Amino acid sequence: MTENPRDTGFPLPSRMLRLGFVGGGQGAFIGEVHANGALLSKRWQIVAGALSSNPLRAKDSGRKWMLAEDRIYTDFREMAAREAGRSDGIDAVVITTPNHLHHPVAAGFMDAGIDVISDKPLTTTLADARDLVRRQRDTGLVFGVTYAYASHVMVRQAREMIRAGMLGEIRQVHVEYFQEWALNLTDEDGTPPWRLDPAKVGNAFTVGDIGTHAAHLASFATGRDIELVRALFHVAGKPKALEDTAFMHLRFEGGVPGTLMVSQAAAGTQCGLRLRVFGTLAGLEWNQENPEFLSFTPQDSPMQIIGRGYGAGMLPAAVRFVRMPRGHPEALTDAWANLYTELAVAVDARRTGRTVPEGLLAYPTVVDGAKGVKFVEAAVRSNATGDWVDCGL
Ligand SMILES: NC(=O)c1ccc[n+]([C@@H]2O[C@H](COP(=O)([O-])OP(=O)(O)OC[C@H]3O[C@@H](n4cnc5c(N)ncnc54)[C@H](O)[C@@H]3O)[C@@H](O)[C@H]2O)c1
């Protein structure tokens, strides 16, 4: 077995960093995934939270997370004010609420001088997204957005292979994300869950949810922004006012064409996020359900499967995240831990004034989050008009 050669290059923080959560308590989905990733990074402790919209559940969840009684909050505004006033207050807040609360929660904590880690989509409107970009620029606070798939080792590997020219010139990019869980989701009875309520989810359902993940993954891996989109929205599952399926043509920087297909009403699928990139010399493919492997196929040559691990085939910007030798699986939680490792470096550097080595960090920022919101807005407009629509911020 190859010895763990790991010098990750990520400086340790000057002390353990302190994290607070808004949302993520009992019954919630993604909050616990954030928490697991943060703890696995070994750089964060979770010390405070307003974990639910329901006060009883917020209290109960805080106790289950073993938070000190005086740091279990039932109101995120009170949490921001009180944490900002403590000498041992949180270094960053994690926002895992429904979409419409991302902006007010982020703005509230930024006003209190606290760094922000927000889930996607960044906001429900472009005006709010631009407001957060401006606030970040004005304050210099760290603002990460948790497009966590981009922190899988083999996505970093794909990005580095593309950067190194191993595919030649990029000529086509195709990304798809298929799930089935919303097949029977409906708002027919007049009481939509938050994910189907435009006041809470924004003006798109599936495109805002997994469409933004797919768009970010394609841009991140190829190093190219999406410049133009032409989209058609559909409802493939039970009736709903917003789309649960969308098919799009894309135009990336440099005129590179691509496609993006998303559905949350595709029976028999699970979490099928797949990226394919084709260049003048070779193509590659990565699939989220089998994330430890990347297929790389030079033209007219046998397919090579590159497995995550130390040593042969792995490039430095990817191998620095490897925790286990080949054959011992890593998983989504490890990708989240990679993201939280980078965020810890950024937050600690801002606090202490340390300089981060150029090119060390690639976590998604508030600008990436705002590009996602613009992408959703452009897709909605294109679906309505049939036109190609500009995705530039
Ligand atoms: N990055 C990813 O891979 C990923 C995956 C799933 C969801 N998400 C995003 O994460 C967010 C949450 O999604 P989810 O599936 O966990 O939703 P969820 O409905 O399961 O959980 C939302 C949580 O927010 C809490 N909440 C609501 N209002 C609150 C308030 N005012 N104060 C404190 N807490 C409040 C709820 O009580 C609940 O705990 C969404 O924006 C979603 O798009 C991201």
C-alpha cells in the first residue's frame, strides 16, 4: 500500500474555529450533512444554533447537538446580536434554511461582522444576490456557498486534468442531474411545501435546486462560466405550478456548446449527477453515484479508469484531499469536509491577517452563488420567451 504522503498544504487554523447554525435541526435534511463535514475537517466546533423555525424543536435540537443552553436560540437575529457580543462568539454562521431566508440571515450576520457559509441557491432574487455580493465586497467577510459536489477529490482531479490540457481544447460539455423524489410532489391541494411555494423557493423549483448544482459543477470543472442559456421547462410528475424537469442548451465561455438536463420526477433514478467533457484529444466522465472514479478516454484509445487514492494518476490539487488509500471508500461527507477545510483556512486567514498561498483555495464564493441565481433567472426567462438569454452577472 502506498504510504499516506499527505501534506495537504492547508495551514492549520490558529485555534479551533467556532461555528453556529441557522436551520438544520430535527427533521431537516442538509444541516446534519454540513455538521458532519465540518466536524470531519477537524477545524470546527459547533457551539451555537437557531436550528428550527419551531421554538420547541429549536430547543430540543440544540440539546441533542449538545450546545450550551445559553447558545440555543429561537431567533436568528438574537443569535447574531448575542454571538457578536461574546468574546468566544462564533467565527462563522452556516445557513441551511429554506431559500427565501438565505438573504435576511446572511445580511443579519454580516451586519454583525460574522463570516457566512450559505447553502444554495444563494437567494430567491437576483437583486438580493447582488446585494450580498456588494456587502461581501464592502466588508471583506468570507462568504462560501456550499456547492459541495465540487469538493469531491475526483472533481478536483477532473478540473486539474482539464487545466493541464489533457483533453486538448474543450469542445463540448454535458451535465445532467436526475432524481425521482418529486414525482408525486404536488401543490394541487393548495398547501404547497416550501420547495413548491414561489415565495419561499423562488421562481423555479428543480432548476434552482439541482440545476444550480449541475451548472456550478460544469463551470467549476471546465473553468468556464455559462454565458448563454436556452431552456424548456416541463412538469413530468404530478401537477405543480413550478417545473420539476428542464432541458437546456448552454454556451460556455469561449463559445463552447453544452447541454444541461435536470429532473426530480424521473422514476427509477436516485441522485444521478453526471458530467461529461469532450476535448480535441480526449473525453472524461464523472458520476456522483460512483464518485471515486473518473473515466478518461483519449481519442481512439482504451478507456482509463482513474481511482481516487494516493500516487499514480492523481494530480497535486486533488491528492491533497485524499484521506484513504484506494479501495477504502470515501463518500459525500468527505467532500463536505474538504469544503469545510478550505472554508476554515479562509475564515482563519481573515481573522488573523494571514496570507493564503495563491491558488490554494477553490471553494465556491458569494459570486459563484450569485452566478447560480442569474442562471436560474435566465433559464426562467428563456423558458418564457424561447430566446437565448445572457447569464452574465
Ligand atoms: N448543498 C446541497 O447539496 C443541498 C442539499 C439539500 C438542500 N440544500 C439547500 O439547503 C437548504 C435547506 O434544505 P433542506 O432540504 O435541509 O430543507 P429542510 O426543510 O429539510 O430544512 C430547513 C430547516 O430550516 C429551518 N428553518 C426554517 N425557518 C427558520 C428560521 N426562521 N430560523 C431557523 N431555522 C429555520 C427549518 O425548521 C428546518 O430545520 C435549501 O436552501 C436547499 O436548497 C442544499
